[in-house]
Amino acid sequence: MDLVSDGLLLTKNTVNNLFGQCEPWQVASITASSVLSSIWIWNFVFQDESLYNRLKKFTFTQIKKIPKFRKLVEEETKKISDLFENEVKENTKSEKYIVELPTQGIPRDELIKTVNRYLDLGKYNWKEGFISGAVYYYDEELIKFLTEVYGLASYTNPLHSDIFPGICKMEAEVVRLVAKLFHGDHNTCGTMTSGGTESIIMACKAYRDFGRNECNIKKGVIIVPRSAHPAFDKAASYFGVRIVHIDLNPDTYSVDLKKMENAITKNTILLVGSFPNFPYGTSDDIEAISALGLKYNIPVHVDCCLGGFIAAFMPQAGFFLPQFDFILPGVTSISADTHKYGYTPKGSSVILYSDKKFRHNQYYVCTEWPGGHYGSPTVSGSRSGGIIAACWATLMYFGMNGYINSTKAIMETKIFIEEQ
């Protein structure tokens, strides 16, 4: 106590000596200026975007103002713009663009011909299965079946659950069966989304609000591997949270766990791992990240958008796989795209949570609207019931054995390529 008292006394005497010759208005002015300057410096240094990135942007912006460099940038920009425009013209084979509604409706047969002609544009033979990352499955019989399913449900909307309870039942079944694939229990829940980006965005929104509402974290921080999908950056930009990128281990190309742990602060609302990531196809050590989440009581999201529907079936297909899903107690959410290796039509993904308390924070509800209460579980209000029905039908069509056989074929092809 004496040490503290002596320190306070020394501070008081120092301040009194420093301002002893100043008039009261000067003391007040200096104090106010010091406080405001400190706040400005703090806000400048600790913005969401790092000081390094802001300095880079500022420097580049100033360089572009120099006439010589501005002209150079404009020339290069025009080259890229012209290249893009010429590529579009080449791909569309100089087809004229329709820029206004026809006076009279066009006959059905003519429209079908136009659609087929438009679909024949482009130079890639994407139906043969050689377009990586764009088309994951193409089977004409399946497409005919799904076209019929989509047609039956094309005008339904799960937003109106009282009008279209069957579509909502399909969505619930998709969520439940996908949750079971990832070792979810009776508490596991989630929603369907339009794709992996929306699934990731919804997870980030849920954890931002969970941090605010349950942990009193006003400015949350998301910690992601450098290889994580840019949808996390997009979510951080949308929701005003800070994102910290962690470097990868140069040998394994998975996130450096020591650096991830060192980056954790009291404002961390989420740890992220990919299984696998998009740039390299490598996977992060989800078991270790799960352990970090438990150690520091921080939610853990596993991004399985790319390979989730391979990883879920690999053990049954006879291939070893590290634990990565809800079987790990620290994993609180998983994003998985049904429209990749689930082979459903584009526009469907699933975001899963280990507990309803997380999903609750994903929702948006407005109670002050004159039109009544408005609420939506995902970004979209109205959603196409046709997409939900087609996703549901695809999963039912393949079944467990269909996905296991597909996974086995993919893994055997991978081994064959490696051996070559």
C-alpha cells in the first residue's frame, strides 16, 4: 500500500509542478486536448482494418494522383476493360442484347429455342465434367427429374409457412439429415441458404450478435486462417467486425495454431477452420482448433462448403479422416454446400449449429413495422421453394449408398492421379 500511495503522491506532485504556472483555462484546454488526442490516436490505430493495410491504400491513392501514374493506371484499366468487353462479345457470339420488353409476348416455342441458343454460347464443354470448381455433376436423367420437382414447387415460398407447410417440412428434413451426417445430436439445428457464402455470412452474423447479447462484446473479432474463404472477409465488412488472418504452416499449409492462439483476445467471437480450404485443398487441424475454443470459451466454425459431402462419407467409403465435425465438443457450427458434392442444383447450402442459442442470433426480426411483424431466418426474405424441393429430392435420390459410392470413386480417382 505504501508503494501505491507513494506513486500517487509522486504523480500528484508532478502534475501540480507541471501546471503550477498555468491559469485554470489553460489547464482545462490542455486536459481536453490531451483526452481528445488520445481518443483520436486510439481510434486511428485500432480500426477494423490494420494500420499496414490503410497505409498501403493511402500510399497507392496518393500515387494515383500524380499525373504520370494516373495516366498509366487509366491506360491499364482501359486495357482490362476492353479485354473483358471483347471476351464477353466473343462468348456471346455478338448476340444482340434485349434491353426492353417486347410489345407482344413471344411464343413459347420461340422462347425455348432462344434459351437453348443462349445456353450453347461459350467455349467450354462443361457437361463432360472437366470444369473444376464450377459444375460438380451432370446427369440428364437426374436433371429431367429435378426439373419436374422444381416445376411443382417453383411458386412456393417458405417465408409463408402457413401456406406452404410442405416446403418447410422439406427444409427441416434437409437440415436434420445433413446434421446427422456431421454427427449432430438432438440439439443440432440450422437453416438452408442460397450457397456457401450466405452460410458463412449467417454464421458470422450469429456470432456477432451472440457476442453482443451474451458476452457484452461490442466490437467482435473473427480469427481465420489465411486460406479461409473470402466470404468471412465479406461478412466482417458487412457486419462491422474485425477479422484477423493467421498465417499457414509452410509445411502443412494448415493454419499455424500457435499464432492463432496468440491472436485470441477478450473480444474474439469466433475461431475458424476449413475442411478443406479452397486455395490448396488442405485441411486445418480442427481437433486442435476445437480444443482452443473450449480452452478460451470461444465458438468454433468449420467451413465444409467445398468438401463436406465428401468428408461426411469417407469413413463409410473406407478412407481415414481426422475428426472435424460435431463429434468434437468445441465445434459449434458447420457450413456445407449441398450444391457441390451433394450434387443438388445451384442455390442451396446448409448452415448448422450445435445449439439453438447460436441459431437464434442468426435471425432478424422487426416488430415496429406498420405492416406487422417481419422476420427472416437468412439474408433473403422470400426464398424459392423450388430450390428447397430440388435439394431435398436430390438427397433422397442418391441416398447413403449413392453418396458413399460417389465418394469412393472420387477418392480412387485422386489416388490414381497421385500415382501418375
